[in-house]
Amino acid sequence: MDNKPNRKSENIRRANRVIQRRTFVVMLVMGLVLFALVAVKLFQLQILRHEELQKLALDQQTRSTEVTASRGTIYDASGDILAVSATAETVFLSPLELAEELEKEETTWTKEFLASNLARILDISQESILQKMERTYSQYEVLKLRADEDVANEVRTFLNENDIRGVYLVTDAKRYYPYGSLASHIIGFVGDDNTGLYGLEARYEDQLEGHTGLVVTAQDVAGNDMLYAYEQYYDAKDGDDLVLTIDTTVQYYLEKNLEEIVNKYDADLGATAIVLNVNTGAVLGMASYPNYDLNDFGTVQDQKLQQAIADGTASLGDMQLRQWRNKALNDTYEPGSTFKIITLAAALEEGVITMDTTYDCSGSITVSGQVIHCTGTHRHQTLQQTAANSCNPAFITYGLALGQEKFYDYMDAFGLMGGSGIDLDGEATGIFIAEEDFTQLDLACYAFGQNFNVTPIALIAAQAACVNGGYLYQPYVVQQVLDDDGSVLYQHDSTPVRQVISEETSAKVRQCLEYVVSDGTGRNGQVTGYRIGGKTGTADKGKTGDVVVSFVCFAPADDPEIMLLVALDTPAEDTGTYPSGGAMAAPAASAIMSEILPYLGIMPSYSAEELLGADTTLPNVVGKSVAEATALLKDRGFSYKIVGDGDTVTDQTPTGGTVIPGRSTVVLYAGAEKSDAACTVPSLVGKTPAEANVAATNAGLLIRFTGTTSSSSGTVCVLSQSEQAGTKVPAGTVITVQLGDTAVAD
Amino acid sequence: MAQPRSDRSQHRRETERKNLLAAKGGAWDLPFLLLTLLLTGIGLVMLFSASFPSAYYESGDAAAYLKRQAVWAVLGLSSMVVMGRINYHRLRGTVRLALYVSLFLLVLVIIPGVGITINNSTRWLGIDGVFTFQPSEIAKLAVILYFADSISKRKEKMEDFRQGVLPYMVILGVFALLMLLEPHLSGTILIVGIGVMMMVIGGIKAWLVGLGFGGVGAVALLYVQLVKAGIISYGAGRILMWENPWLDPQVDGYQMVQSLISIGSGGLWGVGLGKSRQKFLFLPEEHNDFIFAIVCEELGLIGACIIILIFVLLILRGFWIALQARDRFGSLLVVGVMTQIALQTFLNMAVVTGLLPATGISLPFFSYGGTALALQLFEMGIVLSVSRQIPAPRKG
């Protein structure tokens, strides 16, 4: 009886204990274990994966607008702008947004209306716009990259007038090259994304590009700005500017003359020319042909290349690559006889020859059983004469006297093996036989510049070292890098890489090379009033009969400041001019030098004979008596012709103050009316200097001779004239004619 | 012999009942009250922060959601105070009614044309846009009340399968069936979870508890494995997106990816109160089921953990009250209520953080939903009522 309730209450107590125990367990699980799991998971997400997830968040929450940094400007040596960035606007559309707009009832315009108008304004096809509008998954389809401002404004007006949303303009930068094709190979160009692709634009990309700025704005899922401002600015930093050693004037003369001879001699593979400051390595000008317009770099400009594309023998891409190549350093060539300068310098330095060395040329020489012919049979020659005649056996002998090892060492010391190291992209490396395989016969060929390849830039750097006192400089085109405040970040330091030969040896080399121009194969390279040293070169290209003709010269010959190399690749053989460096390249070099030397402030020093023909200022004699006037003109070395029979000079041609060549004939009017009629320029090319003078005077014009005046063979004649035959010019105009010898052998 | 005995026990029961009802009770449990008020306050602040972009875009009034929620919070707090002052034993008289009413409402909601359908689920009753509520919320309370009453009476009989398990299984089965018809999976999980937890604590056989949890665990594991093996396709998307939402970040995985991005971008300190950027329509449901993601983004790991800590303290205090309760009924009532809060909080956070596959469970005190908040506060009132009758510790 008592047992039952006891057991029952015992059961209840037990049940209560179970409840208590289980509640406690549930409490721990519900209150602690479960939430510990959540906390661990949160730690994983918010700490361990924080960066990854935050990046995803920022990607979708922010819209960053780029603030384009202005790309650095490229200046020439005198501060002229060669490349500059200007504002342009890129037009793009958001197909997604346009599709949404088109669905709206209040939209009044149609797809076709929009496309046709944009096509008209932007000068692109309507189909391409409609195609882009189809891509409704996209929010960014570019219609026109970097449209000019007036075009951009027209688009803006059109969009506003028709209340169109979904087409946008973003400010961008466009690269302009004010000089077009001038120095195109050096400057290079930028691609669609404004990054440099060629030339300095590519080489100095890091300095020029600057840092794009960013404006980051928070946006909601629809792309609208969030309710509260969240904006972050990262300033754009404009790119650094480059100041080049290139002088636009020098470059202009270089390119003008190069283009002229390429056309005149129909050089199949173009040409290159370099003007180097021999005492610093600064490149004052560097031209390559064919060239192209930097503002339209995709268009093939050269007619020959265009023809090849039209004929289907070459693709547009290949021809573009051709015209973009800088032959001065992207290509190598066999230098031929201009390389004898190096052989001469090394042999003189090593003492294997002296200025008194003589050589008897028999017309050929046998090396290791191989007969090598000369351009002629020069008989007995002094050292200077061997250079002036460009005598191959003589130079082979000098080379062999040096021996393979020494010769090879000099080529290395002159920087020919390693390349010039110029601060431009894509410098090719020369091609040489390995030193261990370098035989006597190889040496014999190398001694007169055959059987190996160098770049023109590496060659001219080595040749400059031969005449500047022996110092090898690394050629360069960037003088300074300036930041956007104009402070100098980098200044080129012209310290010689090494001294290869002594000052004395260098002086001897100069003496020999001046003789080459005054009395040898280089006489077409003479420039009136200047002492020029130089060397011609005509290199065989394999066994094809094709040649590379070149001329390297420097001035003043006694204390060189600049050096010029002109090389013409594969000129035609049927132009009437013998395809040689002396006949083709030297006159061009002379023409270039006669223009750039005065420009560079290198003063002419005339010989007594030259002084007579030197430019003189014509005095004003109007108002003077005829007797007085004629006396004055005579005194200055001018001839005169009197028209009319008065006593007083009423007018004169040319007018007073004009600088005209000495010994010119001045027309004095004594009462007679000065004729206004224009004179027709006669054809002077091919005439002897005397014939040309008569023809010019008869036409009422004055004449100025440049180039060589002496010739052993007596074949000096006018090679070119500054005014085309047949053009009308005012009376008294000075026609400059280039004299030269068309039959130089090397 | 039976008569007087019956009279006597009846008399005793009635006296007991009178005593119970007459008990004035002591003070409310202050820590529990303060934690409840704290959570309600923080919840409202976070709701405002999370909802203002949506509110602004939808109605132009950035505080639109806050205003409605605040009204319900006031109503809820009032009901909590009233309930807290009422002797919880009086609830015993309402348990059957509550059960029938909630069953009636659950039936009503699935009758076509009566319930309000959102996202293919018919879970709401009322007038759309003015006043709506989920009958399942009421059902949870009804189950808590009925189970507490019933289980507390059965005492040791709970060990008997036919008496202690079967009837409750049937009731839960009916509720679950009705809610699955809506369909409302998360509500079903919650109501079954609450019911089972009360049965467990009520004293059903230990081996049944083990079998039950083991069985559910095994089925869940098996299900996940079968889905992964491609044998079962029902709910496969949900499982796959849970495993790796980045498989389809634009459509199926969008909600989950956005939630993880929100949480992750918060980092240790958060982007700052009110400064969430994910709430600008990137994260859907940012003021409802996924409000915790915004909390994590704005307040960081530190802030989120503080809020979790407050929840934990509330739950621990709640269960402490259950342990100290005057009788089994009070204890079970509190267990039911706290289980609901704990399960719902955990499941919500687990879903938002990707611990568990996505299902729509709101976060107590935080998520937008006026009736739910008011009911939760009313339930807090029940706990407070129980806390008032905790016997004073015996002296000596």
C-alpha cells in the first residue's frame, strides 16, 4: 500500500531528473555548440576569405571611371614637338541600355534612325552599328575610338536633340605627330590602347604613359550612384617628356636628300642615313626609307610597296612591317669599303703600317690560294693613295699584317660584335664568323668590309671612334627625360665606352680620309668651304650583282664634329650613274652636309680660290652713279651687265642685301624698266660647270656650285639642281647645283 | 472506494489549481528582460539600416519598413508585458483552442483563393499590403502550448511509446503535412524540431531519442549523397548551390553568392553601421531572411559575434529559467519557446553563412515581419511569466 505511491513518486522524481538533465544538455547544444559553428564559419568568411570576397564586392559595387593621363610629349633637340597627346573622345554604346530604352513607350526614335545618323557622323557603316546593338548582353561596344572633338560634339548634339540614352562619349587621348613622317622610325607610334608599339613610343613606354587616374563611384545594382556619396579619386599622373638629340632641321635635310636619291637611283630596298655627333654619340638625324606617316601608320606610303600589294606579291601586313623597319638599326648589311677605315685605324694603331707605307697594286692578290681582285690596277701607291683608291689588295695586306686575333679584337673593341647599344628597340646584332673559325681568307675579306654584317648604327659609332681621337661612344637619341613639371629626371651622360685607338692614330686616319675626299673616290663628297674626310663603299650582296653603296664622311676633317653615313640598298644599274658609293652616295652626302653644316653653326673656311666663289652680300647700288656702282661691284668680285643708257642706277637684280655667290653677274638698270617677267629655269643636269654657268646667266639666273670641283678624269658635271628645269622663278634667283663625278669606281 | 478517492484527488487537484492560479509571483527575470529589449532594439536599428535602400526605391520613404516594424514591436512589447504579468498556468485553459484555431487557419490558408501566394508559396492570410500573417507562426505557439500542457501531465508515462510518442507524432504529422502543402519547408522543420525537442525533454525513452536523431542524420546524409550522385533530383539545385554557389552566380546561386560577398566584405570591423553597399539591391531579401548578412557586412566579425553572444546569453538564460521553473509545465513552455528562438536563430545564420542549404527562415527580432516579431515578444512574455514563479532558493 505504501510501496505504490513511493514507487510512483520515485518515478516522477526520476522523470524530473531526466527533464533537468536533458534540458541542460539541450541548453548547451542550442546555446553554445550551434552558435560556435556559426562563429567559426563567420571567421572563415570574414577573416580568411575577406580579401577575395571584398574584391568581388567592390567589382560589382563600384564603377571606376578612368581619368586618362596625358602621354608624355616628345621634343626634338631644339624644343620642337615631334609627338604630343591631344584630347579626343571615344564613342561607345550600351546595347543593353538601348534595348531597354527602345522598349519604353516614350521613346520616339528607332534603331535604324540612330544607326544611320551615327554612321553618318562617325563615318562608319550602319550595319556594324546595328550588329553591335544586337549584343544586348553587353554594356560597352566601341563605335569609334578617339574621335576628333568636332565629331564628338556633333554626336553629343545629335544625342541631346533626340533625347537618346545609351550612347556615350568618354574622354580619351589621341596621339598627334605634327611632322607626319619626319623621323617616323625613331619616334614610332602608339596602338589603339595608347601604348607604344614602335620606336621611342615603345622603348620609353614606361616613362611616356604616365599613370591613369581613377574615380571610383559606388553604384547600386542598376548602375546608379548610391544614395550617399562614395567616391575615391586616384590622381592621374601625366607621362614624362622626352627631349631628343634629333634635330628636325637636320632630319628634314637628311630625309629630303635620301628620298631624292632613292628615287633617282631606284634603290630597290630603300636607304638609310645617320648623322652622328662624333664627340658625344648623339644622333642628330636618322632616316630610313621607305618611311611612313606616323599619323596614319597603317597606310603603306611607298609606291613600290603599294605596287607589291596591288600585284599580290606581298601582303599589306608584310609591307607595313617593311615600312616600319628602321634600316639604320633593325637591318644589317655588308659595309664594303667604308669598313677600311676600321682596318686602317687598327693597322696604324698596332704599327703594322705607317704613313710612309707604300703598296704596289697588281690588280689582284692571292690569299690562301684564293685570288681576290681589285677595282683597278693601282700600281705604286702611298698609304693615303691606297685609301683614296680604295685599293682592296693593299687593305687585305694591312689586315693580314695585323693577324686574325688582333683584327678580331679590334672589331670587338670598336663595339661591332655587341652592337651599338643605342636606346631604340630592335637593334640587330652583327653577323660574324666565330673567332675560332676565323681563317686568313676570312680576315682578307673582312679587311675590305665583305663577308660579315653589321648595322649601320654600330658601324658609324665605330667609324666615329676612328676619327674623334679614338673614343667609342654609345649612340643615343634621348638626351633628357623630363617630368610633367619640366624637371630633369634623366640626362644622358656621354662618357666614352672606351678609347680604342690613340689620338695620334686617329689624326693619321683623319688625314688619310680627308685625302680620300680631296683626291680619291670620295671627291663627290666635297663641300665647298669645308674640310671633309670620308670613305666610299660599294659592297657586293652575295653573288647576285646587287650592291649596297655607301659613303661615310665627317667634318671638319681636322677636328671632326659630325659624321654622316649614307647607304643605298640595291640601286638600279641602268640610271646612267655607275652604282658605287662614290658616284651615288657621296653626292647626296655632300648635299646633306652643305645644308646641315652651316645650320649646325660649323663655320666654313674657304680657300683663296673658293673664296672667289663664296657667297657674298650684294651691296645696294641703286641711286649711285653707274661708274660708282660698277666700281663697287668689281671690288666685291661681281660681274655686271647694264641695261639702259642713263647715268644713274635706277634698279638692280638681285636687290641689294641679297647673299649671292661671288663672281655672279648683277644686272644694273640705268633708266630702263626692270623686267617683271619670270625666268624659266633651264635644265642644268649633265652640263659641265662652265656650261651650266652660261645657261643660268642667259636665263637671267644666278648659279651656286657645291660639291667637288676637281676631277682627275675630267668627268665632273651637274648632278642635280635646286630648282626643277622648266619652273618659273623671279630673275636673279640663285640656283644651287650639285657637282660631281658620275664614274667613281668605289 | 473509487468514488471518495476520486473526489479527494479531484479536490486536491482543484486546490492545487487554485493555489497555482492565485500565486502572485515575484519579479521578472531582469537579465532575460534586458536581453530581450536589447535584441529588439538592435533588431530595429539593423532593420532600418538594411531596409532603407529597398524602402526608398520601392516607396520613396526610406523608413517605410522601419515604421511598420516599429508599430508591431510596440504591440509585441505590450503583449509581452501583459503576458508577463499573467500567471502562465492560465494558459492551460487555452491550449486546445489554440491547437484547433491554428489547425483551422492552416487549412484555411491552403484553400485556393484564400491564402496569399508569394513566390509560389501560399503561406499568408489577411489583406495583402495591409495586414498579413503566417498561420504557421501561430501554429508554432499552439504546438508549444499544447505540448507543454500535455507532456507535463503525462510525466513518467512519456516513457511509454503509445502514450508518450505516438499522439505527438500524429499531431506533428498533421501540422507538417498542412505546412508542406503551402509549401513551407522551413516552417515544417521548425515546428517538428520544436515538438521533438519538447518530447525529448519531456522524457521519452533515451533509445528513441538516439534513434530519432540518428535516423534524421542518416537520412539527411544519404539524401545529400544521393543528390550528389545524381540519383535524386528533388532539391538538387538547392544542395548543389549550397556546395558551390559560384557554379551559377547569376541565377540559382545569386542569393547565396551575394550573401557570402556581403559577409566576407565586412571583414573584422565591418564597413560601418549603415554603410553596407550590398543592401543597394545587390542582396535580395536583405531585410528579411538575409538581414544577418547585412549585419555582418556593416558590423564585421566583431559586431556579428557580439550579436550572436546576445542571442546566446538570451538562450542560456531562457534555459536556465526552464531549469529553475516551478513546475514541469512552466519548464516545458520555456523549453518550447527557447527552442524555437534558438533553432530559428541558428538555422537562419547557418543558411545565410552557407553552413546549411538555403531555406527561408527569418531571424528572430531582426527580420522584417510584424506579426512574427509580436508573437516572439509575446513568447518572451511567457518566459518572463514563468520566471516570476521561480521558487526562492531555500534558506539554510
